[in-house]
Amino acid sequence: MLVLFTLITTIVFALHYLWQKKTKRIHDLTKDYPRPNHWPIVGSTFEFGTNPKEFFGNLCRMCDEHGPVFAAWLGPELFIVLSNVEETELLLSNNKLLKKAFAYDFLHPWLGKSLLTDEDESWRAKRKIITPAFHFQILEQFMDVINRNSLILVKELEKEIGKPYFDIGKYITLCTLDIISESSMGTEINAQLNNSPEFVTALRNLSEAVLYRFYKPWLYPDFVYNMTSAKTAFNKDLEVVHDVILKVIQSKKLKRSQNKSNGMNGSSVIANGKSNGVHATSNGNSVNNNLAFGQKKKSAFLDLLLDYTEHDGSYSEQSLIDEVNTFMFAGHDTTTSAINFALHAIMKNPEVQEKAMNEIEEVFGDSNRMPEFNDLPKMKYIECIIKETLRLWPSVPYVARTVTEDTTLKCGYRLPAGCSAVLMFYKLHRDPELYPEPERFNPDRFLGDSINGRKPYSYCPFSAGPRNCIGQKFAMMEMKIVISTVLRHYKLVTPPDGPDINVVAELILRSVTGTHVKIENRL
């Protein structure tokens, strides 16, 4: 026993010595940074906690205690946390600091080297290919998808009328999943009507699995994680998701091949590398009978990728799976989070709800018609509600970059190559110098003259700079339609005994207590 203890102690000290030797330069360059308590090997890990609620709460507390720039070691990794506008602009506008931090590697088994996770020239090539999919002429065709699923949402909410309160978040989650599935794959998964098919459950499990690993530094090495039951469960869920997406891709490829044989043009967006506006069609055959999947006669983001693949072989089958997975991941939870918090804020602020309804009446009058594309720019106040929601509760509360070259911050500190820079949007948006009364929900901040003179990079709900969110126009369109449709059908009432929101940062920002509302019929 003594021999074993001696051996383990020797190994631990040897690893600590090698780690110190390897990171001496980083330690020297950051020794003057404010920092929380830290210990050998584990750094400040215990200061942050080991679950999402503890981690995010402690991170916010450290921003308050140590200021807008501080350093913290999580195991062997150094993080420099930045929450002021000057440093945010410096990093996000720097074309040499585009590499995602190491933690994004945990997404690779799921999302591969996709637009979200790739870097350098490969990322730039993907960005150039995918950007045309978010042109307003392409986005307009998804109005029907969003409108139809918004109507299913309000129909499903009918069952909650008369109840003291309920968690509206579970309904929003399934609605946004239906929207992004049909928009990205051209495929209906009917999550709202099927409630929780295997595919939906597997997607949720994958997000939770990535998060589980992040908060446990001892699982960072692949060789350790690969031996755990968590990895086995992850692989099982990954197989479910990949199998469904692969069947959709193969079905679309077959249909396009048949169309070509029949002399039809299967291209939806790209011909000879240019936008042509020709829409592909796909049949209504079931891809997966168990999930009741069916394909709609419209282009989807997947069609764009298939166009490029036919044109120059840009994407392998696995690359197509990775990009579709990325659309599903990035376009689902983010809008769910924003819509949930927006409905909560509208409910809590009756004067905001009244202004929103006045605008809705101006746009639609007494008509029960669904929104048309040219109605969206008229929803100016609802857009302000969404923007203020994303100021207080940004769906992505922070991002991290790997620093690839030494950089001098505006405050004078050196940012050493090899560390990770964390940009804390959640605290940036609560800077009282940028936003007076920062905790107050006030959509008027984003009306007309109120935004004049505001510093660039002071508002980053979709990140900013070269790696900003490519789908932000689609997200804004979706949020406007879903929120306005809910408000046209229901008045949101604050339940006297309902639990309040309790914010935590998982892969996205959410309320761990749910989003509880009471609804009353308007129509």
C-alpha cells in the first residue's frame, strides 16, 4: 500500500512539474492578472463548481469581484475572461483570432468540422458557400414553415387555458425544432404532434452529454472519456441522429438523380456557382416511418449544400451530415431560449405587452391572416422586445477563442498564445456605462435615436466580427412570427404562485426552473 501511494504521489508531482515547465511562459506573462483562488494541477476548478448552475453563478461573481479582465486556470487550461467593450472589440475584430477554444473539440464527434467548429481557410470556404442560403429571397420561402408550425404551437397551447400556470418552454422547444428541421433538411419531424420521438430525445441527450464533459476536467482527455459509460451513451444517441439525417440525405440525392434522368433541374439555389432562384422539389415519401418523416416541396439549407456538391464536390456525405447537425444544433436551442425569455419579459411587463399588441393591430387590423414577409419590417417594437431580451439574456452568454499569437489588450495586459480568451457577453450587456439601469427590461433602448452613438461591439447577441452568427436574419424572422402569433391568440398573465426564472448557462442560456406563464384567450 505504501509503495502504491508513493508511486501515485511521484506520478502526480512529475506531471505537475512537466505541466509547470510547459506553461512557464504563460504563467510569467499572466502573473499580474487578477484571479480567483487556485491550487496546483486543478487551478481554480473548485472555485467554479462542477455543474452549470454553480459554474455560471461563480463566473458572474468573479466578473464582479475581479473586474472586466481576469485570469483563471481550469485544470491545465488557462482562461482569460473579458467583459468590457474595448477588449471585446479587439478580439472579435481580429482576423487572426478566429480559432475556437479547445472546449469546442467536444462537439467534433457530433458536428465534425462544420461551419461552427472549423477554422482557418476551411472555415472561410464553408462560410462563403453557406452565406447565400441566408439571402432574404431565400429566407422568404420559409415563411410558410414558420407560420404553419406557429399555428400548431398556439393550437397545442389551448390545453393549458384555465390552468394557474404552466411551463411554456416545452412547447416552444418542440415548435422551434419542427421549424429548424424542415428549414434545414426539408423534412417534417412533427415534434409538436409526436411530443418526443426518439430523434428529439437523442438531440437533447447529445447537448447534455457535451455539457457534462465540459464541467468535469478529468474527462477532457479523449482516452479517459472514451472509457466511460457517458461516451457509450453519447455514441448511441449520435447513431440515432446520424441515421435519420443520412436517410434524408440519401433520399434527396435519389430524388435529384431521378429528376435529372427525367430532364428536370434539381438545383434550388446554385447553378454554375451563382444564385438562380430555381427551386428544387422533393417527394412526399416517408423517410422514416417510425418518425412519420415526410419531405416538403421546397428547398432547404441541405439543398444548397447538395447543389454545391453536384457542382464541384464540395461536401462528402459525412460533411453533409455534419453541416445539417450544425444547423439543427445552432438554430434550435438558441431561438428557443430567446423566445422563452421574451415571453417571460412580456408577461412581467404589461405595458410592453400592450405596446406590442398595439403594433400587431396596426399591422394586421381585424384580419386573422398569418404574417407575410413584408409584414416583418413593420414589427419594429416586437423587434425591440427581442433585442432587449437578447441584451439581458443572450442565448449564447459567452464565447471562447484560442489565442494563437501574443496579443496586447487595451488595458495593457499581455494575452499569451496558448490560452483561451472568454468573451462574457452576459456581463458586457449589463455594463451600466453602456446601458443605464442595466437590469431593467426596456425595449425603448433600441428605438430610433436611442441606439445612436452606442459603441460598436457593445451588443453581441449573435457574436460579432468575421465569426458572427450566419443565421441571425433567419432567427429574427422566426422569433418575430412565433412571438407575434402567440400574442395574437393569448394574453400572457403573471401567475401569482408560479416559480420565477432561474438563469443558468448550459450550451445556451436557459432557465432551470422553466418559463412559467398563465394564458388567457384573446380570440
